[in-house]
Amino acid sequence: MSDFKPFISDNESPAEFTLKAIITGALFGVLFGAATVYLSLKAGLSVSASIPIAVLAISFGRRFLNTTILENNIIQTTGSAGESIASGVVFTLPGFLFLTGGVGADFFNYWTILTLAILGGLVGTLMMIPLRRSLIVQEHGTLPYPEGTACASVLIAGERGGDFAKTAYQGLGIALVYALLQKVLHLIAEVPVWATKQTNRYFPSAQVSGEITPEYLGVGYIIGFRISAVLVGGGILAWLGLIPLLASLVPGDVIAAQLIKLGYLTDLQTAGGPGGWNPQTKTFTDTAAAVYRAYIRQIGAGAVTAGGFMTLIKTIPTIVSSFRSSFGGGTTLSLGQGEGAGAGTTRRTEQDLSIKIVVLGSLALVALMLILPQIPGDSLLTKLLIGVLVVVFGFFFVTVASRIVGLIGSSSSPVSGMTIATIMGTSLVFIAFGLTGQAYEPAVLVVGGMICVAAATAGATSQDLKTGYIVGATPKYQQIALFIGVIVSSLVIGATVKVLDTPTPDLVAQGINHAIGSDKFPAPQGTLMATLIKGLLSFNLDWQFVLVGAFLAFVFELVGVSALAFAVGLYLPLSTTLPIFAGGLVKAFSDWNNRRRNQVEEDSDLGKGNLFATGLVAGGALAGVAVALLSVNETVYNALAGLSLEPALAETLGEGGYMLLGALAFSGLAVVLGRVASQRQV
């Protein structure tokens, strides 16, 4: 936007790309990357690191290192790579252990993990260089990039001090207290649920739930009512429409057979799995959860894929314009240019790395895939095919991932859905070339793994570039910092994965050689990816569910609703989108109330509501990472479990009363956010 003014103008040149900023950011990246590895292996979840690192950069960088706001931005930019690389690696590469007949087990080693993590991270960062102008700059008023905007608000609030910093830190403090009561003492229920029974004649296995955390409330406020409403609409269709319908039509043993096909259950005689299968009664404890895993996630993946393609088609003119301006000399022509001749023609805040680096870097990555022994393939042709697919899918899903996180933020981005789409596309290409059977399963997983890392990295990169755009950073320095963060974080993430994979003596006694895949670290996402690959290459995948999702997305696009946002809501659990929608409702009420009182903020990004919501996101994310780190130690984990008040409260109030208490606490937090948002900034 031509009328946008960054916090630090082009005419100012404070310290930015310094050694202390890079080293500090790299250390934060290592720390948050290790925490994400643990959490992703344990539960298939990740915690966004950008905002916590921005808060830490202010608290430690400016106080102990005397850093400027642009140096603090470099710290959080470098550090954010750790979390995104870790989530991409852990969601996919453990799948090597679950391929047919152990064909991929030899590839699950430190050097392969390191290689794929670095290559995938570089793809995600490279592809975002020419897209920055079209997605971050030209659509500044369209794509909010909530975490990037929140990071910028945190950095600016810390720089300005006074009431700006006070409001943000009030939100952070309240979120930390709330998270302590919820995640440690369990005074507040984490996921209150209302559900009908499977035996209900009219509405079986309908379920409304919410992961009532402060960070989701804050994200919802930042993205606003419209986007959050479309998101929750997809969830409502799934959990109050499709799931009750399927639960009433499909017998329990058929659902269980589908879960076996997807790798969630061993066989019909074994209890457990999603929803709690009971082989004696042939029923589930939670039918809704079973149907969601068996069918809805595949429908959602199809919708995300179709929504992504439609988004890409609509974005092509903007992308072409971006490439044209890049080749026309809009980007910095070399790493060393910018202060000399380049600075005279290109403003500091518009200096990207050269498009030549993108092209040559992509070619270099393909060449590396041809010669590196860590890349599977029985011939140079197979390896070349892998390299080409990584670049092609990389460009597509980097664009899609950037747009998704621009709407809903990195924490809720369905990276696994994009990875599923990549695996489907790669498998079809392999089948077209006659490359079928278990021997090619590792090659398909390599493409999926690198695209998963690339998509996750692109999401984090987009948020970082948005932050830099708002605060007035130099894009090329951020892009170089991201390259450094990718490489340093990958060195440690691979080691962390292998350490956690080391089996305990008890597991060894049971004949188990890998802790990953056991009950200790079930790695649910990696299991799903491996199952999909095996099904596709053996011509045994349920395409009907994928196509249902694709046509649902197409219908919503036809009626003028954002298909991609709706598809994301369909794919994600309602427990994720419902509390985000609550934040959007607070935003809508706040805006209506301010208009009614003729109290319109000149800069809504730095209004009290946004700053307080930023604090909620930062505090909730910090608490999540802290609990994840503490939980690594079994003694500390058991000590934390001993502090839980949930059993006593559930016994005193009943299970329903305990959940109602949590819902009331979340409602109170929403009221506080609304009251803060109604105050004027001073």
C-alpha cells in the first residue's frame, strides 16, 4: 500500500543485521525447535514461536544487549525458523519407520533428517522472496497475518514504552496467570465438550467443544469477525452436520475398519484408537472422534487442496506482476548491493534478495538432490523427478501456505493437509511414470517431508516479513537471517529427534527399537502420512472422500465464500475454530461499540484491543512452550501432574460442572478483552 508508513522510516538506518542479533535469535530457534519436536511427537501439535521470541527479544535484547527495534526483529526472525522446521520434520519424517516392510527405516537417521530439513527450509524461504511484494505489501490491507502483526505490535509497544507496552504486558500477564490455572493446576478445563450420545435417535454423536486458551481468543480478535466466522462455519458443518449424519448411517465396525486402513487401529480385535474402539460391544466411547479421523480429515484434506488450487488461480496475476517487478530490477541485484547504487534506486524497506538467487538457488537444490546419498532413488531419473516435484510443489504450497497464515495465523495453518495433497500429487506422478510398489514409498515421503517443512517455513517467513514491513525492517536482511536460522535449527532438531527416538530399557525388553511410534511418542501425523503413501502406491485410497471435500470447496467459492478459509475450518477440529470465533465476536462487538460512540482508532493495529490480544497470544504461547519443555523431564512431568485440581473439582462439581467452570472463565477473559478494547489509547 503506497500510503503505508512503517514505524522506522526509510530515511533512518538504526543497527539491524548484527552478530549479537543473529546469535541470540539462533539460540532461541534451537530452544523453541527442541520444544516443538517433543510436543509434535507426543500429540501432533506445535506451538507458534514468533510472538514468544519477540517478547523475549524485548525483555532480554534491549535490556542486556542494548538492541534496537530492528535488531529485535532480526532476533525473532532468526529464531522463528526453529519451530517451523521442527513441526515440518516431525509431522512427516517419522513416517519412514511405518512404511511397508521397514523399507524406509534406514532413511530415518540424523544425516537424512538434517538434509531434508535444510533443503525444505531453504525451499520455503527462497520461494517467499519474489512473493513478498504481492502478498505482504500489495495485500497489506487484505491479509492480516495475525501473528506477524502481533509481533510488530509487541516490538513497537516495547520501543514506545508507556501505555503501549503496559497494555501488551497486561494481556501477557493475564494470559500467563490463566495458563497457569489451566495447564498446570487444571482449575480451568482445557477443552470443555458438549456432546450427544451415539444412541440419540435424532442427533447422534453431535459435538461442540472449544480449546479455551487465551492465544486462540487473541488470534480471533486479531483476524476479526468475518474470517473467524467462515472458519467456524466449516467446523459446524463437520461436527454438527457430517459427523452426526455418518454416525447414524455407518456401523461401528465399518468405521473401525476404516481406521485400520488409515493405520489408527491395529485390527478389529484390539481396543483403543481414536474414539476408543471396544471390540466386545463393537462401539466407540467417542464416535464423533472416530468418524472425524476416519472420514472428515480426508474430506477436509480434499477441500484444502481444492481451495488451495482456486486460491492459486486467483493469485496468478499478482504473482506474475511480482515476478515481473523482480526481474525488472525491483529487488536487490546482489547481496552486497543496497547501500551503494542499489540504495539510490530502491528504498531500504523494499530491498529484497535478487530473483537470481531464487532461480540459481532452486537449480542448486535440484542438483544437490541428484548427488546426495540421503535422497532415495534407484536412478538419476528418479532423483531428478524428486527434485523437480519439490520445486514445483514448493512454489505452489509456499504461496498457499502464505495466504492461509495471512488469514488465520501459523498456529492454525493446516500444514498436514497441504502435505497430504503433496503426497497425493507425488504418488500420481510416480504412478504415471510406472514407479509403483513399496520400493518408491521413501521417495514419495521425501517429497512430502520437504514440502511440509517448506510450507511450515513459508508460513513463519510470511509472518516475519509482515512484522518487518510494519516496523520498517530491511527485507534482504530478514531473508538472510531466515537462511541462517534454517541451517542452525536443523542441526539441533535432527539430533533432538534421534535422542527422543532412543528406546528406554523397557521398550528394548519388549523388542521395540524405536521410541517414536510407541505409546511414548505415537507420532500421529507421521503414521497418517505413511499410511496414505502405502494406500496410494498400492491403489488402495478412498478418493471418494477427497472428492467430496473438493466439490464442497468449489460450491462455497461459487457462492462468494472464501473456499480456503472454509476448508481450513472443515479440516481442523471445532475445538480450535470455536474459541477463535469467540475472539472474532469480541472484535465485532468492540468495533460496533466504538462506532456507536464515534471512537474510531487511527491505527487499529496499535489500539488497546489489538495490543491486549497480542499479549494474550504471547502469554498463552509462552506458557505452552514452557509446559512442553518442563514435560520433557519425567520427574517434573509427574510433579506437575500431582498439582492438578481436576480430579477433585470433577468429583465435587461433576464433569459437566467442571467444564462449565472452564467455559465461564473463558467468557470472563473475553469480557476483559472487550472492556480493554473499549478504552482509548493514551
